[in-house]
Amino acid sequence: MTLAQDLENLEQLRNRGSLSEAEFAQAKARLLQPPAATPLAKASALNGLRRSASDRWLGGVCGGLASFTGLDTWLWRLALTLLLILGGTGLLVYVLMWILVPLENVGEAIRL
């Protein structure tokens, strides 16, 4: 059932007297509010992170982060380079992501 059909059904119930104004308003608000994001949904969204097979200099980590977040690749490269210069953390993060984040499929890289 679509949202429009659900709202129409609620309107019909209110017109017939099956729902009071308060019940109608509460049911309509429940239908119109977006579903709450569950921790599982956030974790499954993170599963979409892949190293880039097409936009890569070394391991494709920055290209993958760019396509995942929508930021430009050069911003990720700059951020990791600054972290490398300012304490070496950038190298650790890059190597860990190179090892732990899977490479995207070749078919996905061609479609992009």
C-alpha cells in the first residue's frame, strides 16, 4: 500500500466516525514521520564502502572514500597526507583501510 492510499483510508475512517480527530491526527503523524534509523541500518550502509578500482593511485582507498561520501578524491588525499605529516596517523589509517576494505567489483567500476 502506498502512502497516499493509507492517508485516503484514514480519511475514510474519520469520515465514517470510526476515528476521532485526535486519533486521526496521531495516525497521520505516524504515517508521515520517516522510519527511525536502526544501528543495523547504519552498519549495513557502511558495508557499501569499497576501495575504488578506477580512481586509484596506490590502493584505491581515497577513491573509495570519495565515492562513498560524495567528497572529491583530492580532499581525502589531502586529509590523509596531513595526518601523515602531523604524526603518522594517516599512514596507519590508509594501510588499515587498504587491508580491511574490499576492492569494488570490476563491473561496478565500469558502470561508474
